[in-house]
Amino acid sequence: MLRLAVRALPAALLAAAVSASAPAQASTPSREHERLTQVSQPLAEANAALQAGEADKALALLNSLPPSGVSLAEASNLECRVRLTLEQWNAALTECQQAVGLDGENSRYHLWLARALGEKASRASFLTAYALAKRVRAELEEAVRLDPRDADALFDLGEFYRQAPGIVGGGIDKAQGVVAQLDKVDPARAHQLHGRIAEQQKDYDTAEREFKEAIAAGAHPASEWISLAGFYRRRKRWTEMESAVHSASAAAERDRRAGPRDGLALYDGASLLAETDRDPALAAKMLDDYLASPAKTEEAPAFVAHIRLARLKEQLGDATAANREQAAALALAHEYQPVQDRSRQETNRGQETRR
């Protein structure tokens, strides 16, 4: 299943949302304010840790919260998202379901539940995936119903309609309807969705034009350049792909503090280069720049970036730097299985060398 676009709530907004959604209690105003401040601060810190790729820290903060109260739904949603970054799909699904069960009127909770279900479906048997796909559609549609101007929910719903067969509620006509809705909220992403629809229909000229229109419409177009680069990769237009990645890197450098989507462009651009065995030095630089930037995001976990950078450093012949990146990943997320696997490999390699 395609990775879905993510836009994380800023920590300040998260804290405000927790306070705003709190039910009235019989305590005095001053005590209630103090209690909410105590609850929302760890949640805001946990969200900040999640965005920074500090999975261990985020989980520790969430585990320090009381097991009941106004914070439980938000804490469950945050833990779901941390577990998604760690690729712990079952644990993530449990937490996202709990968040929706506690607050079924929160659009974002339905969106994240859809994403957790999608990850589960992509790894399930055919019959199980069929049932899960219908649940993904229902959760995305509910997220859009609750907040029709949420660009993330609209884009994900459009992607579902585009990719899913009609038997589970998909359809190109439905996806095109979402394009019209999305255009009123985020024109650049509407062009991206339109481009993906055209590409699926093998209308490659229209697809390329739409991806370029997305760049023109984007205020900070680094991520739109990466979408165009991905299109060129799928069409095996390697020179144009590399050129688009370079443009994305330049745009991200100009907009270094614009937001997580620009940081994500560095991460995705590096991935495109590494996966196609092109310009490992630039790929490593893009990951270095991403890890040094304030625009990190849960969609590109820092610990995964460190692991990918370790592989690139090895490829470039810098074993010391590779080991340093491996240690950095382990320090951020010791539960991440690929980190554990790589650590065991390094240990075994060291033992064999000493024999």
C-alpha cells in the first residue's frame, strides 16, 4: 500500500486541543487549569518527541500519564502513531481503535485509524485484506465527513478511491470527485492527486503536466518536486528524475524552516536516489541535511533516516560514520526491529573479525 501523506499537528495546537476537548469537572477553576496543564504538557512533549523521531522518549512520556482522564484519547492516538513509526502494526491498530472509541467525533483519530488499518491490510491475506479495506474506506469517509477541509483526509480518501477496486468501494470517478473538493483546500495536492489518477489511466502527458502544475501551485514546492521525481522514476526517465531531486533539494534548502513537508522532501529524495543506485553522495547529504533540520516529521522517522544514512556511509566507504549513524538510531528507538537486526549483524561481524 502506498505510504499516505501525513501532516502532524504542531505541539502547541495539540496542547490546545487537549484542553479544549476536556469535559467539565466538579473541581475549582484553578485546580482544573492546573490539572489540564499537567496533562497537556506531557502530551505536547510526546508529540514533539514523535516528530523528532525520538520514539523511546515519546513512549516514556505517554507511559507516565494516568491511565484515565481527559488525556486518554489523545494519548492513545499518539501512541498509535509512535507504534506506526516503529512498524508495530498490531499495537498501533489497538491504540488507534481505542482513540476512536473514546472520541468518535475527532476527524484526525479516524484518519489515523484508517492509516493503521491500511498498514495491516497491506500485510494480510486476501480475505482479511478485503474486510480491512472496507474499514479503511469507512474511516476515511468519516474523517472527511467530520472535517471536510482536512487536506490530509481528503488526499488519503482520494488515494484510496484511486487504488481500491469497486468491490471495496473504490473507483476513479470517486477519486476525481475528491480532486474537486481538495482543490478548494490545497490546490497543489489536488494537482498531485489528479496527476496520479491520470498516470493510473496511462495518460502520461496529463500526469506530467499535473505534477508540474502542483509545483507551480505550491508555496514551498520541495515535496511537489519529489512527486514529479517519483513519476519520472516510474517512467524510467532517470536523468529527469535526478534533476527533479536536485530541484527538490534546492527548494528545501531555500525553505529550510518552512515545515515538515520540506524536510520530508529531503528524506524522500534521498530514498529515490538510494533505491535507484544513483548519486549516493547526494543521497547522504540530503539525509544529513534532514537530520540537522528543525523540519523533521513522523512520516520520515529520524531513526529510520539514521539507518538509511548508515547504509549510504558504508557504500561510500566510511565505516566509522556508518557505526555512528547506527548508534544514533538505536539511541532513538531501541524497539525498532531493523535497528536491532543491524546491531546484531555488527556484533556478529565484530566477533568473526576477532576470531
